[in-house]
Amino acid sequence: MTVFRLAMSELKRMTGGILPKLTIVALIMVPLLYGAVYLYANWDPYGNLDQLKAAVVVQDEGAVTKDGKKLQVGEDVAQTLVDGHKFDWQRVATPEEASDGVRNGDFAFALTIPADFSANLASPENFDAATQAMMSVTTSDANNYLLTSIVDKVATQVHESVSQQVGEQTANSLLTGYGTIHAQLVKAADGAQQLADGAGTLNDGVGTLQTGTGDLLTGTNSLVAGQTELLTGTRSLQSGATSLDKGLGQLESQTATLPDSTQQLSDGAAAVAAGTATLNSQVQEAIKSAENLDTAVTTRVSDKLGALAADGTITPEQAKAIGASLAADAANSSPQITELKGKLDADAADVQKLADGAAAVASGAKTLASSTPALTSAITQAHTGAGQLATGAGTLADGQGSALDGANQLAAGAGQLDSGAAELKAGSSKLFTGATELSTQLHNGAGSVPNPNDKDKQNAAGVIANPIRVDSISQAKAANYGSGLAPFFLVLALWIGAFMLVQAMRPLTVRALASNAPAWKIAVGGWLPFATVAAVQAVVLYAVVHFGLGLDPSHPWLTLGLLLLASMAFTALIQGIVAFMGTPGKFVVLILLVLQLVSSGGTFPWQTTPAPLHLMHQILPMGHVVEGMRHLIYGADLAPLLPIVLGLLGYLVLGLIFAWAAVAKKKTWTLKTLMPEIQA
């Protein structure tokens, strides 16, 4: 008996009548009913949301922005929702009416936009009064549990849309403010530059001032020194003037009689001069007398001798002899006369000098006498002036003391001024440095503050309001919700279909067990009918889903091939377990179904399941087949297919091993074989 004869005999038995044929058809339709109908019902639920009635209540009273624009965001949101036709939106007057509609099922949910919605959206214009705008969504899980999740998603989209719109307006205003700040900063920077220039000029001026105050300090110190010396001089002048006044007073008292005395001196000098003049005349006369005496004597003697000779008293010889004798005598007496004459001449010279001196003294005395009144008057005036000078010198000394005090104060003030100028110079230097730094930083700050034009503001406002854009790069993407569920439900339908086959088909036939065929042939022959019907299940299921629902796999033939291989592996494993364990094996298959339902990652990623189920995902086949189906349907990388195929082949072999063991076990008939504890 061959493997195919064993398989064909079982298939003939299953199709021998109308009811068996209907049973086979029903078994073929089990995966279709489970998988295709479920996918049909859930193929595109989000595309039919417009059939759900939803209430929208607009209580927004609007608001006016700082620039005078009227905001009616609540009305805009409601109109956008109605025009979008995501749901069958119904305008409702009051929140109470909408809430009652949700409660009694007239509305799937309700969206209420409060009266302060626009006002709160505009509130960020005033930083100290910024308030979030709120929308309230009313739902009831009594209408549908998943509806809450759907509504939350829609509310989030509305929230994001409104937030982006308002955020753009706010960001636009903010960027406009940045432009204003930029312009003001530029003005401030220009002003700071002017301040820096002025501070530089001030710093230079203060430097000049500091030099001047230094010179002033030096000058005032010199002034103090000069004033000190001047004070000393004025004190000396005061002392000298006082002494002069005192001396002139004494001089005045002592010269009070000077005019009379000088007049007497003048008179006496005149008398002396007259006397010396008379004496001089007498001396001159005496000299002349002395000079004439010799001549007169000679002449008289000559005359007498001539007369005597003439009258004959004596002879001329006698007269001549007497004359000669007298001449000799005269010659003998001439030195005495000459000496006398010399003395007289000398005396005359002295008398002349005395006369000249007396005349000069008389003249001087006369002049002195005439000048003495003026002199005494001048002395009196000098005395008076010396008194005034002493008084003025005292006043001057006192004033000079005050001047010295003032000079000292001036010097102290000049010192303070110089110190202040130094501090001012330091301050002006800091001012110049600070103003320059301020100007630089303001210019840098102005460069750092945005100054966008209208186009840039619009673009930047959009980025600020919605800073993140997710550029989704889908390596493999499901077309819709049904396509997303298809891998899981197609594989699950095949397992359920294979499980249903053991309800109507015998894992092993008694005739085959009673034959002499090898155990492996009997095992394979028992599996082939299951594999044949499962293959038809897979083809029918795929055809309906592909052509009927519109599932369009990226790799259609490979998808069908993986479904066929999975159906063969599932039937081999299920048939082998039931063949080996009998009726309890069906319970084991059911347990495996439950374990695979929760661990295969059909709806949520298998990594999100509890840790003990991770092992079930690794060792059981359904999760791996689901993964392979996703790669084939969505067009992902095909590298994981090879280990999945090898794994399915391994499960197929494992199922056949179970069947072979069951055949080997059941070829030996026992009482338990004839009368099993649990009837299939």
C-alpha cells in the first residue's frame, strides 16, 4: 500500500456522499469565514467614520488682539470640522443637549468649545496673563470602547491644528517684536556708539583737564610759596615802615629848627664869605704894595739922587755911586722881599681858596637855607606817608595773611580738584571702555536678534508653531487597517482551519493501521488528506482576500506559497499531535492556539507581551509566519524568510514524527485501543 493510496482512500471516504462533501466544503470555508469575513468587517473602519454622528457646541465669544484683529477661532474650528466630514458633525446649541445626546446614544461623542476659547488663545500676548485654551470632549464607552481612542486621536489632531494656527499667529507677533527689538537695538547701538565717541572725547578732555589741574596744583603750590614769601615781605615792610615812621618822626622833631639854623648858617657863611673876600682884597693889596715897594723905593731913591745930583748936593758920580750902593743893598735885601712876597702870595692863595670856599659855603648855606623848609615839609610828608605806609603795610600784611590762607585753600582745592580729575579720568576711561563695549555688544546683540522680513516671519512662525516634522520613511507600509490585520488573521485562520479538520477527519485510519504498510507511509498517508484540504483552504482564502477585499501583496506568489507551506506545517503538527495523543491532543492544539494568539504579535508587538510569553513566541510557529507574511505583503526585506521556511519545514517534520510515533504505538492493539477512555 503506497502513501498516495492511503491518502486517496481517506479522501474517497470523506467524499463518498452528499453530507461528507458538504462537510469538506464547510471545512474549506472555515478559514474563509474566520479570516476573510473578519478582515472584510474591519478592512477600513477609519474610512467610514463619517457615518458616526458627533455633536459640536460653539460657545466662543471671540477676542480682539492687540493689533485690533478679531479672533473667532472656535467658529473656525467648528466649521473646519463640519467641512472636513471626518465625522457626521451636528451643530448643537448647548453643552447639556450634546451631553444628553451622548448619554442616550444619539451622538457618538460631543466636542464643546467654551466661551473664552479665543480669548485664551490670544492671551500669550500678555505674558503675565497667558492661559491655555481648553476644549472638552464628552464620550461614553457604552457607545463603543474603541470610539474613545478614535475620538482622542481626532481631538489631538484638532488640538494640534489649532495650536499650530494660533502658535503661528503668536510666533508671528513675537517675531515682529523681535524685528522691533532689533531696530531699537540698532538705534541703541548707534546711541551707544555716539556715547562711546562722546566718552572718548570726554576722556581726552578729562585728560587735558587732569593735566591742567596738575599744572593748577603746581601753580597753586607756587602761589602758596610766593604768598608765604610775600607775607614775610609785607610783615618786614610793615616792620620797616613802622621803624621808618618812628625815625621820620624823630627826624621831623629834630629838623623842626633846621630852617632857622640853616638861615643862620647861610647868614654866617655869607658874612664869612664877605670877610674872606675883604681879607683877600687886603692880601692882594698887600702883595701889590710889596711889589710896588721895591719899585717905589728904587724910583724915589733914584729920584732923590737925581734931585740931589741936580741940585748939586751930590755929584752925579756920588748919586750914581750911592745908587749903585743902594742897588747893591737892595739886591742884598731882595730875597727877603721875595720871601715875603712869596708868603703873601701863598697867603693870598689860601685866602682866595678860603674866599672861594666861604663863597661856596655861603652859596650852599643859602641854598640849604632856601631848601630846608621844603626838606622839613618833605620830612613831615614822609613821616605822614611812613605812618600811612606802616598802616597800609599792616593792612597789607593782614590781607596777605588772608591771601595766604586763600592760597592754601586754593592749593587744597587744587589738590582735591587734581585728585577728582584723576578719578574723573579713571571714570571717563571706564566710561569710554564701557560705552565702547556696550556699543560693540549692542551691535553684536542686534546682529543676534532676528530681523525677519514678512516671508521669513511667516516661515519661521510656522517652524516655531510646529517645530518638528516627522519625515516618515516607511520601509514597508500597510495600505489600510485591514491590510495591517491581514497577516495575523490569515495565519490564524489557517490554524483554525487545520484544527477544524481533525474534528471531521481521522488522523489515522484503522484500515491503514491494520495493514502491513510501514509506519512512515501510514503517517504520511494520514497527513496528506489534511494537507490537501488545508491547501485548498489557503488558496480559497487568499483568492477571496486578494481579489475580493483588494489585498495587494508586494510578492503575491511568495505570499501564497508561504500560506501553503504554513497550512501544511500546521496540519502536520495538529494531525501528528492528535494522532499521537488522541482526543486529549485536540485540547493541546486548542491550548497552542490560545498561546499563539497572545504571543504571536498579531496586533501589538510581541515584545510588549509579558516576559513568559516571549518564549512561546520564539518556539511556536504562528508568530514567525505572521512576520513572514508582513514582509511579503508590505514589501519588506526578504532575508528573514529563509529561517521561517526552514522552521515551518521543521514543524512539518515534527508533526510527521508525532504521526509516525502514533502509528508505531497504535499498531499494537490493546483493550484501551478497542475501548478508549474518551471517544473522539
